[in-house]
Amino acid sequence: MAIRAPLNDATAASSLDFMRRSVLFHELDDQQLDSIIRHTQLTCLEEGQVLFEQQRPAHEIFMLKSGQIKLARISPEGHEKVIDLISPGNTFAEAIMFSKKQLYPVTATALLESEVLCFDTSTYAGILHQSTDACFAVMAQMSRRLHWQIAELDRLTLHNAAFRVVAYLLDHLPSTHLASAEFQLDAPKHVIASRLSITPETLSRTFAKLSRDGYITIEENSVR
């Protein structure tokens, strides 16, 4: 498991700037943020290193500073289903604060070298008891996640593999481009396949068909 280290003056300052841009923290005052920072730790993960494991006791929520984190469910037979890919600036595992049985529902693994801020749940929960604005910020975050999950269920149950792949590509298209654009796939192809609930072979066939039909050009991990 990953080793946590307390924040020093430099990492605390940079983390505070990062946190202020998050919906979970931007409604907090300086005193509340200071309380959280004093109970926050930083962990640096190597590629493939596990941050936390499914069904282990949960005492922290997290924010990714750099790198990429994969959240996945592991079946009793050892099969993996990728639930989400976390990018820098995003928080995760917030819902455990409101669960009576505080266990992580997924396993979090670094896909790249990553820096993660680890927040003590009891400290943050204590602030929620004091701040209506903070409570509404968390509710807003939970609402966004719920709407995202509903859309995700729609994609995975009502649409075929080609639709899921096209939707995934469109989600990663830079918003500033109205015509064609080039971008890098943000994860290994077998991870993307698991994220879309299809096999790697189906993903490869779908990419090949989209390429033959002239919709995309793909080379290694570059898509146009």
C-alpha cells in the first residue's frame, strides 16, 4: 500500500491553491481549510501501485494532483471492471463519509506516476456539521456524480459497442475544436475496453471500422 507523508510548508501551499479550485473546498473559509490541511497527507504512487483496495476500511477521501488513477471493481473470480478514470483536479471516495459501513467499494490503482492528497474524513465531516455551504457543496458534487452514473448506465445498457466507443472519443475531444482534432488516448486500450464494458478485441475491431469508414485516424495512442 502507498505510504503517506505529512505536508510541509511548500506542499501545503501548493495543495491549498489546488484545493480552492475544487467544489468540495471552495466554499470553506481560511480557518476551515487550515484545519483540513493540518490533517492532510500526500502520497506519491508509482505506475501500477495501489492507493486503496476494495472492501478495506475507509478513513480518507482523495484528490488527484497529478497522474491518473483507475477505480475498478474486482469480482471474486478476479475479473476487473473499470468504473472510472480519475484525472488531476478531481476528488474521489467522498461518498464513504455518508455510509454507515465505511468500506471502499473499489480498488484505486495508479495508471501513471501520481501525486494524491489524502484527506481525513472525520476532519472534513466535522466541518460539514459546522458549515451549511460546505454541505451544499458536497451535495452538488454527489448530484453531479449521480447524473453521470445515470448517463453511464444508459450508455452501457441501451447502446451497442460502437456507440460507447464513439461517445468515449467525443468525451475526450477538446472543447475548443469544432472540426477535426487530435488527442491522445488517456489510458491503455485494455483499460478503456473494461471502462466501456467491451472486450479488447471488440474495441480494436470498432477502432478499425471507424478508421475504414473515414471517421478517425488512429496511430498507436494518437486519435484524429
